[in-house]
Amino acid sequence: MTRDRSSVYSETAMPRSGASPFSFPAFRGATRLLVVANLAAFFGLLVFNLLSGATAGALAGALSFQPYAFLHGWLWQPLTYSFIHTSITGTLFELISLWFMAGFLEQMHRESWVLGLYAASVLGTAAAALAIYAVSGTLGFGAPEVSLSGCFGGIFGMLVAIGVLYGDMEFLLFFTIGIKARYLAAIYGLISIAMLFGAQRAYAFAELGGALAGVLFIRTAPKRGVGFVASESLYGLRNRYYRWKRRRAAKKFEVYMKSQGRTVRFDGQGRQLDEDADDKKRWN
């Protein structure tokens, strides 16, 4: 069971700023990386189907996210499904939306931050689809087997992020009607909630999962990016190792000096503590 996402999100809404409301954001950094990666995956899938003679959608089905397949060992699917696009029209609108959302956010945030938000939203979408599939039997309602594909989860997460962080930013709905970002995000959120009561409940729940993941990311992600925090953690680990070596050497030195009839002391950082100025002059 699949669904065409061509009518979702900001293919009908675009950020407006300055005197040129219809201008595209800068095509650089994370924006370029995400759009080009999705385009490459789309054409790569077309070429594979053409050269291999495979039935249409054979590889797409293997790379799309299917909860049943994931639970039976197809662990790569949460990482690959967002790059699978089966409709030319849907792909066009999704990538235009991705360009606008990522390009807008990249004006205010680092490239790593935008990529982190996108990844968190995509993984959150897959996690929500897996959750509703896993608990559907327990709760007494049947959730149909879904096959998620496309970057709609990442786009929804970015839209919600813009609504939360830049709620007063005005978008053009249907390219004509001005609407603030917070209201646009709320509208799409309400549509997804309403869909929970219909046949598309699994998709709606997945969309909301992507939105929630996006909100959690912007609330918890470090301002300087995950890469900066990771590098700082590595430096901190290295420094702790050096301090441990210094403390160990200090203890050995204490034992040696004691055997020579002298007493020296060190603090918790391995630095020598001298009791009088003469000792300080002698040993430093």
C-alpha cells in the first residue's frame, strides 16, 4: 500500500521575505546536498530498473520502509526510504518543498543543524510508523501494512521547526494567500490528526512522528551543532586521560620521595602542593 505525497506541505506554500516573494532560497550547503542526493536516487532508480529489466518498483520496495520487513532484518530501510521517489510529479513538489524549507532554515542555522533536523524528522517518521504497526494488534484495531517512501517526513519536520522558531514568518499559500508559518504548521498538523480517524491513519501517525521528532531536535540539539559537541567530547575524553596519567605519575613520585625520606603531596589534579616557600622554590 503506497501513497502519493505530491499534494503535501509547501508545494502550495513558500516563504515570503523582502521585495521578491517568489525568489528561491540560496542553493548551497545542506540544501544542495539534500536536493541533489534525492535527485540522484530518483534517477538512479530509473536507470537501475531500465538496465536490470526489473519490474517497476522492485528495488523501490526493498528500500522503502515497511515495518514488517524491518522487524525481519531489513534494518537499512529507515535510512533509505526517504530517498525513494516513485512519482515524477510527487518528486518535483517534494524537492521544491525541501529546497524552500532547508534553504530558509540554512539562512539562520549551520549546515550540520539543518542536516540533523532533517535526519531526526525522517527517522522519527519511520519510528512512528513502526510503533503504530507494532501496537495495532494490542490496541484492538488493524493497521494496514504501509510502505513509506519519499522525504515527506523530513519536510514536515522542517515545516514544524519553522512554525515553532519563526512563527511570524509569512508564507504564500497557493502562491497567493499570505499565512504565518505557525498557522500553516498548525493546519497541516490538524489535517494529520483528522487523518488518524480514517483509512490513512498509519501515514498520519508517521507524519506526526516526524513533526514530534523535529520539535524534540530543535529543543535539544546544541546550537553549535552535533559535530561541535562530538569534537568537544573527544577533547574532553583526551584531557581526562591525560589528567589520569598525571595523577598516576604523582602517586608514583610520592612513593619514590617517601623512600628517600621526603614527603610531597599532590592535589586531585596531580599538581604538587608545597607547604612552605622553600619547598616551592626547591621543587618547582
